[in-house]
Amino acid sequence: MIEDEPLIRMAIADDLRDAGFHTLEAANADDALGILSTEASIGAIFTDIDLHGELDGLTLAWIVKDRWPPIGIIITSGKRRVERDQMPDQSLFFPKPYAHRAIIAALARLVS
């Protein structure tokens, strides 16, 4: 879960844990890349586009797809819409506000 707003990150991370997902949290793309480099068990990421730091979530998604192709990707934003051709293949986009149950169901499909 990559989200720079702590309360949003904590809320969805708690819901993901309650749904049975092993959930790691990062506040920005650099932190997420550090985690991805050391955690071989990651099956999917869920990232906001608008993150603090040099890389946004969309750039992060492309890096993840290039370095770790099997990892599923869910992208979200409350500020902009993303077209299919702007995201890596087989990535999913959910506009904010999103239903936590929809995210949980999508993640379950990505990691199954």
C-alpha cells in the first residue's frame, strides 16, 4: 500500500489485513521501491498517483512492471483519471473515493 496521506493509508491497510492480506505500507515511491527490493513475497501493489517525492504512483507502476513483471498493480487518484494506455498492461484504476471492498476483491483476483 503506497499512500502519502497517513489516515487513508492506515484505513485501507487495516481493511486489507482484516481481509487476510499481508500488508506493507509506504508513504512514497522511494520507500516502496526499497520494500519491493527486499520482499520477494509481494504479489501486488496498491498505489496512489499523487505521492510526495520525486516519483509519482504512475511512474512507480511502470518501474514495478519493468522490474517485477508478475506483480499486480492497482492505481488510484482523487485528482485525475488515468486512461488504459497510460498504465502498464493489466493494471487496474480506481478513482477516489473507492470502496474498500472493491479494492479487496481486485487484489484477491490479482494475487490468485
